[in-house]
Amino acid sequence: MPSGEQLVVLVSAEPESVMGGHAATFCLESLRQGHEIIRVFFYGDGVMHAIEQLNPEDEQPIVKWSDIANLGVDLCVCVSAALRRGVLDTEHGERHTLNPTLRAGFRLGSLAELAESYHACSRRVHFAHEIIPCA
């Protein structure tokens, strides 16, 4: 990948999957190589990366997302997918009288933000949970 690329990373793979685990590593390595990550967008089962109570056997991906957020990368979680899976920020938690479950460094957002970031980037990378077979 040429240096100085502006990336948008879409994560729809759950944290326990191979691809879900690679997403944070890819982001950190891309930043180390001088690329800019405009946004990491979590969609579908990928929103589970953002849940506070997530305690996988390997905590490393969680630590990596915290490191990425601390570098100023926008970690945006699809609000619709998040609410369906019990990932709530403070506002939605209060509205539903439930405790918030959104991990620090993440925020809820919309698919419109993903589309907006696609227009501003030079490359898009998707970490999916399954391979879509060719016809």
C-alpha cells in the first residue's frame, strides 16, 4: 500500500473470529506505517468489539482498540446494530433504564457516517466474518 493512504476500516467480524482479531492489528500497523485512518466503523457482529462486558480469553484485541482510540482514530459503532446486540451508550442506557455497555473510546453513529467517510478516503478495508463465495 503506498504511504500516506487515507483509510476507512469496516469491521463486521465478531471479536472472537480470526478476522475480528486481525482488524485492530491491521489498524495499528497502518498507523505505524504513516497511513491515516479516517474512521473505523463497526457493523453487524463487529459491534461486539465495543461492548464493555466483553471478556474474551485473549484480551489483546480490546487493548489494541484502546490504543487506537488514544491515537485519535474515530471508532464509530452502528447505532442500530449496537442496540440490537445490547451495546448501549449512556444516553440509550438511560432511555431504556439499562446500564451503558459501550466501551470507552467508542461512540455510536450512523451508516451515513460510513458513507461520508467512504467519499473522503483513498482506500476501504473490510474485516468480515466469512468469505463470500464467487458465483
